[in-house]
Amino acid sequence: MFIKYGRIINIVAGMGILISCNSAKHTGKMPNRGKIQGQSATLNSNDQFLEGLMSRNPGYFEKILSNRTAWNVQILYTQINRDKKGEASFKTYNFNTDPTRYFYPASTVKLPIVLLALQKLNELKKWGVNRNSTMTTEDLPGIQSGVYNDPTAIDGRPTIEHYIEKILMVSDNDAYNRLYEFLGQDYINEQLHRMGYKDVQILHRLNLSLSDKLNRKTNAIKFFGKDGKLLYEQAVQNNTKEYQPRKEQLGNAYYANQQLIEKPMDFSRKNRISLEDLHQILAGLFFPNTVGKNKTFNITEEDKQFVFKYMSQYPTESVYPAYGDDSAYWPAYGKFLLFGADKGKLPKNIRIFNKEGDAYGHMLDVSYIVDYEHQVEFLLSAVVYCNADGILNDDKYDYDSIGLPFMKHLGQLIYDYELTRKRQFSPDLSGLIFKYDK
């Protein structure tokens, strides 16, 4: 039993009525509207289920419940039930979700970028390109530097594979930028919109102060084989498409060029993706039959196993780069849900396959959590805005006092409930056990 992190008590008592909430199931077939069933922007039985769980533990969740609007708290929890053949069906509960209410998605946008990069590589197979091909990024003067070697790689070569490893283990921003440049802004948004994620807009690099015009332009790319022969060359791209206008602002004030601007900050040209879409992308990655073929990325089973491994590998298990030698990283780094800010030794029976993010006061985590010993599995996604003073770009966010405790306690709450939930058939999780780098 996962007791060492402190069990949340009294969550099962009185849940008989709530457990019988009427929520639609997935059957493995494509749902009518291509949505994970049970989602709604209004307060309904699904909201009441999660609210019931949280309200029984006011010491952890009273402030979350009373500040749900101001803190833009949104939660999606998917129960996974298996039939005798191992096929999964879903029952999804939501709390306070609203796809029209903007939050800054931070590094969670890196998950679809990783999957699109693997998809585009598959489209380039006829040129002999794969994820371990050497990829050089040409200099784009005034916008972005070039890359011709990677000192963090075992052989010094920059590759899509190594970029993805760094993204999934420690959310490396430069690695994301290199995949953004490989894909190009047009390809990213066109593909996601084609898949039905119509409201998604991924418009910029991360951790670089560039205008909308400059982010539309992406570097030339070259791929080389083992013998050094040029396999494929991609010219500089400049996206001229216009996307649906947005009027999204956050905060009461913000800092720009070390000066306080006393008005809300404009986010209308920043990245946008809803929690529902992130949750569905994660669900479709592990359970493609639950979202329909048109919403799955065109990647191979080998690609998926590669992604699963590095989504779940701890930084301290990495050899190249050797994150275990850097005090900035610890085993549960980036595993907000369930582990929060914990820096100690983690239980061997649990792995979290996730993509997290935090920026501009927003903290997010989109996770598939499994317990091999107790045969537990569930999907859990959440976002919370941690910015009590309402000022952006002041580096004074409430991640430690609001975000991380909420994520840890929410993960524990759902995990503890899942330990008690009866299943007719247990999942076979053996396909999700990996030999990590160390």
C-alpha cells in the first residue's frame, strides 16, 4: 500500500450515491462526436463526483473549492475499465472544466509537438530519415541560432530522438524549439486542426522573446545518414496563414522591460490548448480505440514504446544527459500529480506517464498513472492558476504554496480512491514495464 506519502482518509464513506453518477462510457468504438464522454463546462453530476471527493478532505481542498474560479481550477479524471479481452472503456469525471476559459498551457504543448515530430519523420522515411538521423539546424539570423552538435548526446550528434528524450524527462525548452522549427508553424496547426483539435493554436517557441512575425519563420533543417551523406533538406519556412482571432488577457498587471505595466497582459498570440484536448491526446496515445482513428497520430508502435519509456523515466535514471549529477533534478522532477514537491525515494510499483508545465503562474499536469502491484490505472489532468498578486512576469508565483500541494493531494486522492474501486477485470500492465537507462 502506498502509505508513505500520507493517505487521505474518509473519501470512500458515503460515496455509494456518487459512484452511481450517470456518465457515458467508451466502448472502444469511435464516439459520436469524437469527445471523451462525460465532459461539460457546467456543474453536473460529473462535477459533483470530484467535488464530493475533495469536500471530504477540507484540510487539503477547502481553498481549492472556494477559489475554483479565481484560480481557474480545472480537473479531468478518467476511470479505466477492462473487459475480459483487455479492451478499455472510459468513464470520465470533470470539475469546473470550460474549454473557452483560457489558461497558458506552458510546456504541456510539448506533448503534441513530440508526437507530430515522430509523425513527420514517418512521412520522410522514403528518404531514409529516422529519429536517430543527424539533424542540423541552420542559423536564422536575428531569430534563432543554428545547431550542428549536441554535447549532451553520447556521440555529440543532434537528433530528433535525443531532443524528445530531453523534452519528456526534463521539459527542455531548446529541444522543443528545435522540434517546432523542424515541423514549422503551419504543419503543427494544420495537422492538429485536421485531427479535430480546432481551437488549438501553437504559435511560438519557448523561452525566447520573439514577435509573432518572427515565430512564423523557422530555420532550415538538414538530415544526414551514418555515412555523413545528406538525406533530406528542408528550406526556411514562413507561415502566412491567419488563425482565428482571440481576445485573451490575464492578470491585473505585468512587467515588461523591467517596468510595471498596470493593465492585463495580452495572451491572444500565445499558445492555446484546452485541458480537454490535452487529456484526449494523452488518452488517444495509450488507448487509440477510445478516440477514433482520425484523432490518433500516425506513429509506429516502436515510436509509442519509445515515448512511453521517456515519459516515465526519471531524470536520475538518465545516462545522457547525466541529470542525476545535477542538483536541479530529482526522481520526481516534473511529476506534479501524486508526488508534488517530494524529493525522496519513490515507490517501485508506481510509474507516471505524463507531460507537465508551469509558466505565468499556471501549473498543469496531464498524466496516465499506473500501479503494477495493485493493478491500478487511471488518467488524471489538472490545471491551477497560482498568482495571488495578479502580477505577471514578476517571478512571484505561488507554485510552492498552492500549485504543488494541490497537485500532490489531488493525485493521492484519486489514487487512494482507485485502490478501493472494484474492477471486474484487472489490467495487464506488463507492456508498460521498461528497462530504463540506469
